[in-house]
Amino acid sequence: MATSLSFDRMRDDLLRVVRAYGAYDASLATLDMLSVVEQVAARMALRGRELAFRSDAEDAMASLEVAAAQGATEIPPALSVLQQLAASGIKIGIVTRNCRAAAEEELRRVPLAHHLLLTRSDVRLTKPHPEQLLTALRLLNARPAYSVMVGDHHMDVQGGRAAGMLTVGLLRPGTPHTRFASHPPDLLVHTLEQLLPWTLA
């Protein structure tokens, strides 16, 4: 689904917290936000301030995520496609790096069919690490080789491959074809509707 979340603003707010803890250095510039949290939390553990930092960092990110979730909208035809997949007996897990409060609000506004929701609040390590997807597969009683990870970011593909799953890259309108250059998926689609003949065959 689509939201108005500004990742640039979220990163700025997170780095403001990092600087407040005196932990910023140039090595953090190339990391994604959740990796920044993990790196700095490890440093703060040595000072006895890990829990305080994690709480402040989570507050900075989650506040923006929850606010953006208020305006969540469907990326057509997600509602109908997921409903068709669920009706055919396919188990659907929504695995996101968002916080649970934001994800639940998004699903309240856009009720995508699913059997499981797994957020960063539920696991220790998120995509692209395989732990989050492997946890979802275990809870769904699904085998990786017979499961598909669908996502619109190369980290989705990276995580899916690490978990032993088939991968599908969703190239949304306006997204450059280089989006998945670093981690090419098994299948590239421009709309979720293209999944139906591939998954229901």
C-alpha cells in the first residue's frame, strides 16, 4: 500500500537522536535506518544506554510511520489480487520493516487479505536478514522452496533469497528498472495482477 511517509525526514529524525547520544560518525551514512539503530545500540550497550537509545530511536521512527499510516491507500489491484490468492487456499503473510502500530493502522484503512502480520516489533532482525521471513514461514507452516517473497525493494528480494524463497520484484510506476539491479528477482512484474497466472498455475 502507499503512504506519504518521508524516509528522508525519518532518517533526519533518527540521526538527530543518534547525535543527541554523541554516537554519530560518517560510517553510518551508508547504512539503512534499522542498521543504524543496531550499530548505535551496540555502541550504547558499552555505555549502559542501549535501552534508552532504542526507545528514543523507535519513538522517532514510529511517530512518523503512524502519522503517515493515517493516509494509507491501496496500490491497485492489491485488494482483489490478495483476496483471490487467499480464496484459492494460498497462505499470505505480510512482512514489513514498519512498526506494528503503523502496519495495523494501514491494514485497518486498506484491509488486505492476510493470515499473518509480522513487523519489526515482532522480531530481532528484519529484512534483508532472513530471520523475519523464516519466522513468518514457520508460523504459516510453509516451506521456503514453495513460498514466494513479493516486494518493491531490493531488500525484499535479498531477504527472500537468503530465506530460500522464490522472489518477485514489483516495479511500481515511476520506479527505475535499476531498482533491483543489485539483487535481481526471479520474476519482475509491473502490477500484482501479473502474479495470478504464476501463483495459481
